[in-house]
Amino acid sequence: MDMKKYALVMAGGKGERFWPWSRSSEPKQFLTLTGRRSLIQQTWDRLQKFFSPENIFVATGQSFVSLVHKHLPRLPENNILVEPVGRNTAPCIGLAALRLQKIDPQAIMLVLPADHLVTNKKVFQQCLEQCLRLAERGESLITIGIKPTRPETGYGYIEKREMPLNEKNGVYHIKQFVEKPDLEKAQEYLAKGNFYWNSGIFAWRTELILAKIQKYLPDLYHGLKEIEPFMGTPLEKEALEKLFPGLPSVSIDYGIMEKEKNILMVQGDFGWDDLGSWTSLAKQFREEGRDNVSKGQHLGIATKDCLVYAEDTLVATLGVSDLVIVQSNGVVLVCSMERAQQVKDLVGELKTKGLEQYL
Amino acid sequence: MDMKKYALVMAGGKGERFWPWSRSSEPKQFLTLTGRRSLIQQTWDRLQKFFSPENIFVATGQSFVSLVHKHLPRLPENNILVEPVGRNTAPCIGLAALRLQKIDPQAIMLVLPADHLVTNKKVFQQCLEQCLRLAERGESLITIGIKPTRPETGYGYIEKREMPLNEKNGVYHIKQFVEKPDLEKAQEYLAKGNFYWNSGIFAWRTELILAKIQKYLPDLYHGLKEIEPFMGTPLEKEALEKLFPGLPSVSIDYGIMEKEKNILMVQGDFGWDDLGSWTSLAKQFREEGRDNVSKGQHLGIATKDCLVYAEDTLVATLGVSDLVIVQSNGVVLVCSMERAQQVKDLVGELKTKGLEQYL
């Protein structure tokens, strides 16, 4: 059975929400935000129980290939799927499914982002085991839902049905996937109790997800089929460069999960955060019991609830609160905690103004 | 008459309130905050109408002597009074008075800080002329009071008597000098209308101020008299180094002006600010019609009423207001506008923590 399971680690993120810490040359998945291993390394470590290095694939952009090798030296060279351009998650997952299908038509595929935080590795692995077992049946798409602890507006949600498939093991039929809500809706979801955070972790047989792509995203399916004959041949790279950019840019959530009804959700309770912004990082640190979160040389007087990252200068603060202050790579960012999710607006503005040297 | 008038420019300030822009090696008086000339150069320029370079003296600390020469190349070398240590304004003024007394027993002495902002040079000079004329009489200490435009808590105040000496020329007997008030008191002063800002600009005959020092600060007078025999001799420097540190550290305001009753105030209406903190600098800039005040590379989204100074990095701001953000000399300061007057607390804290490399 071990032969048939593969993991696809999605590591294509540009990490704009952590700018300027994650400049475009080193996005979030390669940063060591907690502990001593980078996020992609921690993801790799968590997979070792179920997947040998040969069975782990990493999808990323051309410019990050050498970083992936550096962070994951045991990953076989051929196990990197290079996306010539970013086309969101559905084309990436579809391409990987085709690739695995060629290796093993019965392949089971785990899909997970490279840059999430998991606090309890053991519980995570128990949950993963369940997902893989359910996926093996080949009947449903499987996903992990996280019990929400706050009315988070930065995540998508999954509404579960009341009747569980297996309540003891925390497996439920789902009612619907819903997009990131506004605060009011998020509070409603939290109060209702049957809404879970969409973790972005999925498991399925490759043949099943390809069938769903064919059903819900026929254009994508058609495009993938054009690429398929070249896969594993010397022309693969050229074919990808020519054909991948023409694939529709669509997320697996929007393109498949929001439309498909036959989805099972495994409840995950392993301390999860997608670390989507400075705010969530600050939250994470605060749960570790700190007041201000400082890395580097920080001197604060009358300073409260601030996240301060000082790479190579002193950051001094006086009479401020709820700020994210980041000094890194020749840039200083000062941002209110509540606006930290919009840091990518600054990145966009820099592009507009031709100030690419700061990206 | 021109022979008897001298100006003492006090340039000993360490400029801690503008840290980190003004590191201890280059305090505020040497910064070019407005226009193209440094503050001490602007002060020099304003004095040219009444004082030849030979009649201008500059008091400063040993470490700033070369900066003074650099900024004021026409100042004769012997016209720098070097204070071996800072002992506030009264000892400095007393020492200068003794020095001038030796040159001319009838000397009239103008005392003014090196680092204030004056918007209307012509009106300033008219006011100065009046002060010098009144000082010449040798009857009273003369000072300039600034009509307040806001309930400023960063300045000392002068309460004038109702009966003017010369209302037409804006000359009044004073009732009292008062220390920096709290906000409530400052609002009261502003409403009353007979309170003026203490500009720190004074004029008097040297013999008169020395008599007042003898009366109100006998310890200081005694100490100065010990130094006097060495003044102008090859032993002057040694005598100062030995005896000056023993002088009582006291301001002319607290030591003399708050006690003496025979003081005349000339009303000054020439656009004045002591630029005592980032806040007052921001105010000054805002009066020039700007919303955010930025120098250097600043990118702001949803940013209001901020003072941003970026020396050699990009400063990006998002969703913040009323902040002072200064990137300079390997330090980043982020401070609320209302706390900007307390930046010297940070400087003190750095000293306490042995982080002198950032001062």
C-alpha cells in the first residue's frame, strides 16, 4: 500500500503578505518563523512518517527551485514540478495528478501547502492517516477542517453536515465550502459551531480528482491533456513553458470544492495556522505568552501588542500599540495590526510605481 | 555704539529629542531642518545685521568645536567658548559675561539659542534692535516673549503686566516667568491672553547680569570669580577644565528670571518655534500645508498625519496615523506624535542598557 501514496507540497507562494521580510527572492515557505527549521522543512518533517522522499513532490516556480533543493536536500531532483508561471492551485494539482497517474494509475495523492504552521505533529499525523485511508476508498474527495477558535476573516470555511460518517473519528459529510467571510459572517460561523476552517489540505485518488477536473473545469482538463503526452519526455519542459501559461488560473477551492457535494471532512485539531499575515504570526507568538513580539534589537517604552522584527538595525518604539514593524532588506514597514493582511497592497503599489528594487 | 554689542549663541545642546536623526555626534543645531542652511547657520545669518563676526561668540561643548567651525567659517577661532561639561545656561552665560566684560566693561550682550526656527527674519531683526536699545539703558533685563498660538506644554511662559512700558512698540513689564505648564494650565494661559512663550532670547548689559548672578546665584558668582583671573591667559583652558565642572548646574530661567522682578519683555511676532521635538517639527511642516510629512523614500497607504524621515531605506506605512517614524544612522524610531517629546527617555534607556553605539 505504501507504494501508492504520494504527497504534493505546494510551494509556489510569493509570500507578499510578509513583505518586506519575505522579499520576492525568499518567500514565506523558506523562512524560519518558528523553531529552527523553515516552514517547508517542517512540512517535510511531518510527512516522513508516511512518505519516502521518492514519493514526495514539490510544486514551485522556476526562481525557487534552487531554494527547494537547498531546504530539502533529500528530495529527488525529478520530484520538483516547475510551474513556468503561477496559475493558482487547480492547474498545479491537475498537473501533479497526471504525473502521478503515469507512475501509478491507482495513486493516492495528498495535497498540502508548504507554509502552514502545525503545533502538534503527532495529532497531525493521526489525522493524515485517516485522510489517506478514506482517500484510498476512491469514493470521495477528502479534506481537513480545523475547528475555529476565533472569527477569522482570513480563511475560507467548510460547513459540515449534522450527521457524521464516523463521529468518533471526527469524519463528516460536508454541506459546502464557503469563501473568506466578512467579520459579521465569521462571528456567525463561529457561533453556529458547524463551520470549520479550510486548511487547504486534501487527499484523493488521482483518477478521482482528474474526473472532477474534467467535470467542473473542462477547459483546464483539456489543457492538461495537451501537456500529458510530453510528460516524462525530454520535451516536457518546453511543453510546459508553451502550454501551462494558457491554462485557466483557478483555485481548487473555487473550481472544484465549492461545486462538488461528495466531500468528506476530517476534523483536525493539531494547532494549525496558515500564517497568512503578520497578524496571524503575532497571534501565534502571543499564544506563546509574549506581550510584544520582538526579534532582533528592539527597545520599547510604553509599547503594547506590537510585532517588531529588526533585522540589522535597532528599532525603538515609544507610545505605540497594535503595530507591525519590520525592518528587513533595506525596507522599514510600519503597519497597523488590523491592516497587516493588506501588505500586498503596498507591494502592488511599489510595482505600479516602478520601485521593484524593494520587492 | 556698535563696538559694545555682542551676541552669545548657545550651541551646547545634545539634541536628544531628535534622536536618532541627531545622534550625539551631530545635534539639532547642526541639522538642516528647513531651507538649505543648518539652524546655527540661519541663526548666524540673522545676526549679521547687528553684529560683525568678531562680536559673535558661540558657546558649545568640546566635541562640537570642529562642527561649529565648519558651519560658521567666518567665526574667529577665539570666539568659541568651550564648556568642558554641560552646566545648563546660567554658568555659560556668566562665563561669557565675564569674558565680554574684560573686552568692554560697558558691553551689551544678546543671548540666544543656536537652534530655533524664525520664519520672518526682518521682523525678528526689528525686535532685536528694540531689545538692544532697551538693554543699553542698563536698567532691566530684557527678554523676548512670543504670542502663543496654541496651548503648548513644551515651552516656559512669561506673564506680562497690564500696563505696558510702550504699548506701541510691544514692550511690557513682566509679572513673572513660569515653568512649562501641564495642558490644563497651558489652555488657561492661552485664554488669559497675557501669557507669552519664553523664547530663551535675552539682552542686557554684562555688568547687570553679573550683578544679578551675584545676587541670586552667589555660589555661581563665586565660582566664576575663581575662573576670571585665568581668562585670556594661557592657563584659561586648564582653569576651565578644573573649575567649570564645579559650578552649579542651573538654568538662567530658574536661577535668575523667575526670581528677578525688573524684567522687560519685548513682544516678538516673527514666526518662532524652538523645534523642541519631532512634534513641533511636524507642526511646522504642516503649517506649510502638507498632510504627511515625508523626507526620503516613503510609500504610504491609508497614512495620515505622520512625520516620516527615511535616510537610506524605503519606509512603507499602511493604516497608521499620528506617528513619527525616523530611519537614520542604523536606527528606526517609531513613536506616537504625542509622546515625541519623550524621545529622550529612549536615549536614557539606551544609556542604562549600555547600548551607547546607538546614541
